[in-house]
Amino acid sequence: MIQLVTVASVLGKVRPAPVIDTKDVAATDQWAQRLNVSRDDLLAAIAEVGNSIAAVRRHLHSRT
């Protein structure tokens, strides 16, 4: 049986892309540790590619 749903019910479950809050020192320190880089390297990467976690990971991975 096919169940019809509204577009709003489907789109309401989509989460925005995770980002790194550069104003939160604890968050940037945590992400720097998780990504195995210094806080300064993390902030430099964010300055280059934006604060999307996926973009930062790609950027940092491409440097190695």
C-alpha cells in the first residue's frame, strides 16, 4: 500500500549541515582535537573554506 505524505512532513526532518561555531572556544578546541589539528590550523581552514564540518574535513585531508 502506498502512503501519501506532505512535503512539509518530509522536509521537516532534514537537518541543516553541521557547522563549527567559531565563537565558542570549547567547540573549536573540541573540533581541533577531533580533527587532530591545532586550533590555529582549524581556524585557518575555516577562514579558507567556511565553517561546514564536511568542508573543513575535506580541506584538511587534501593538505596531507
